[in-house]
Amino acid sequence: MPGARRAAVLGSPIAHSLSPVLHRAAYAELGLEGWTYDRFEVDEKALPGFFETLGPEWAGLSLTMPLKRAVIPLLDGISESAASVDAVNTVVFTEDGRRTGDNTDIPGMVAALHEHGIDKVATAAILGAGATASSALAALSRVCTGEIVVHVRSKARADEMREWAERLDVTVRIASWDDAAEALHAPLVVSTTPAGVTDALAHAVPERPAALFDVLYDPWPTVLAARWSAYGGAVVSGLDLLVHQAVLQVEQMTGRSPAPLEAMHRAGEEALAAR
């Protein structure tokens, strides 16, 4: 097909990814009939070889774990956003053959918060300190004007978050996971933990909770998010994040703006409902 372009999401495991649903919905809405978007199971060892197979028809790649850091040596350059957390989730192939990396998770988080009316908060709390927590910290550096409390489960994670805080020039206080229930009283709580980890905290949700950003989207709602919503608190979901970061990817890869946010969100909701 003349003008056909390709894009895909890479990672391991990858079968669960909603990215193909979101990007294909955008292509349909934008009338990009010659564009395809696939998913490939690729781990760190296989990544360099995969790059060698890519021809001029490729427009871009979305990257999930464990490739966000492993891809950096394969690129010609990365954005300030990606460099701030040493993580690339978007690769764009330019017409002159360059491979440039970006991190749309960070502005995607900020955009998801803005969509729910959360523009500035005085303080915030992060539950967990894994890979997503560094992006959350970078996003909060643009939203939170004061201290960010990070509840961690290990000293190693605590040390990592202190390093990220210094690098991002944000004020962070490390707290024990044993005291994680205290985090639920913050004006904004960002949960970055795997499924099930915060279930035990649901009983501690205050009667008038503020805002919760839970980065999970499947299963949804999480036990914590369901209780939070039942008590009238604002809830930002992992699907909100996934869609907003995908919007930015579509715009970078296709050169078309604005990407169809509502159509992509609707496609994601329908795909999750069908699981």
C-alpha cells in the first residue's frame, strides 16, 4: 500500500497491552488508512536485533517494561523529559533516519491530572517506589508546590527515590510502608504499586478523601479506588494515564495534532469491558 507506515509496542510480557487498541482507534479517527500498529514480545536481549530489522516504513515505537532504559543506547538522542528519569517509552523515526526517544508518561500524568481539575497541590504522597514512581515524581514536580512523601518497602528503594528527588530538585520525605495509611490524607495520593498491594489500605480511606491517582487499569477499579470513589473522592485511573501518554505518542509518530482523545479513551474502555 503506497504510503503505508508502521508502528508497534514492544515489551515483555506484552499480550495485555492496550496500546494497539488506542493507536488503531486514533488512526481510524484521523483517516490514516495506510497505518498499522502491532505488538511484539521483545525483551532486553532481543531489542538490538529487533532494531536491526526495522525499515524506512517504520514511524515509531511504544516501549513498556523492561525496555524503557535498555533502549537508550540504541538511540541517536533523547528528550529532557526522558533524560530526567532515564526512561524512554516513545521512539520516533525521523525522515533523515534518526531515532529519537521521549518519555510521554510524565506529561501524560500531568495531563490526566489536569483533566480531572488537579492543577496544583500543596503536598502529595506516592505509594511505592518502583519504575513508575520515578515518572510520578517527575510529574509531581510540575504539580506539587511542597513536600512529597514517598512510602517504600525497602531501603534500596528509599535510596533510589532520594536520588531521583535530588536529580529532579523536589522535596521528598521517605516514609515506611507500615505508615502508608497516613498517605491517604494527602491532597493528592499517587499509587504506583502492583495489583493487590494497596487493597489492605482501603479500610483507612478518610471520610472526605481528596484525590487519588491509581496507575493501574486492569483490573479496575482497584479495591482502593472503589472505596475512594464511594467516599466521594476524585479518582484518576491508569486508563486516563495510558490514553494521555498515547495521545502524545500518536501526535509525535504521525505528525497529526490533536490526536482524538475521546475516541481513544472510549476504545480503551470498550476493550477493558470485553476482557
